[in-house]
Amino acid sequence: MTEITYRNLSSGPVTICRELCNQLMTYQANKTHLPKFKTILSSMNFENRLQPAFENSDEKALLVAFDGEQPIGYVFVNAEMLTQDKFNERPEWANQFSADSQWLFPNWLKLPTKIAELNNLYVDPTYQGQHIGGHLMAFAMDWLQHQSGAKDLFVFVSNGNNAGSLYERFGFRYDHEVLDGLIKAYYLENRGLD
């Protein structure tokens, strides 16, 4: 192992994270306990999750950890203005749930409002326990609280993934279930704007 370095790739290329993102999606699919959720999560990958989120975000940050030239972890955060149309927008795979199922954002949000998300965080298991995740989280929290300009911060955790406790250590609190428990939404009011 060489020295771990970090590169801000907020301008891209996001494709450097393809393999890591696919590892994250596989991990999430393997952690879920319900067959219906496993089918949905198994269909997610770099091409339908991280890549479009990155390409469709005007306000974003991507920090990638490297061992030499090998990417070993990353965090992706983004912010956007949440309008009523955006609030109601669901991907096609979500149509298999009842229209009454809670979607990503809580009904108590006053729209329009600027929101920010900790969208993806992953460290290759070989490198876990070396404080790489902590470094990535510090970058993410700084961006979310001081650069995003958003009052409402969210992170979404897939069913079976135990990362909720990590986000709680950074001040996020469980808020609601998304799509009958497929995802757990965690919320943090951004006091960095005060």
C-alpha cells in the first residue's frame, strides 16, 4: 500500500468511480432481507445511479481516495432546488410501489426549498478501518454545511445497510421510510447557514 491521496473530481471524470459504485450497489443488494427489495437493488449500478446523478447535478462535489492510481473510495454530494414537480418525480422502478408510498422527501418540507444530499459514500472493504471514510465524511459535511447553501440535508440508506449509525454520529437523524422500507431517510437541519 502506498500513501492514500485524495483528489477533488467535482468536475469529473465520474467514470473513475464506476467499479467502486458497482461494488456499493452489489453490497446494498446483498444486505437487504426482502426479495422484492433485492430485485430492485440488484438492478442498480453506476450507469443508472451515480453517473446520471452526477451528470444532472449543477451543484456537486466528488472526492475520491486513491492508493497510488487505484481509486479505493469516494463520496458524492449534491444540492438542488426542490420544487413541487421535482418532489413528485419518481424513477420508473418506483412505480411498482403504491402511489401512496412515501417517496424520498418528507411532506413537511416547505416547497420550493434548496436541499442537499450525501448521495454516495463507499470505501473498498480492503481499506476500511484506515480512517478513509472519516476523511471522506469530513469533506462531505463541510460541503453540505458550508458550500451547498441548503437548509435541509438528507442521506438515504438502503434496506439492510447498517450505515445509519455512521450518519447519526454526524448529526443526521432518522426521519422516515421511503417506499415501504426500501430506503431509510435521514435528515439534518443545516445550522451552518445561521
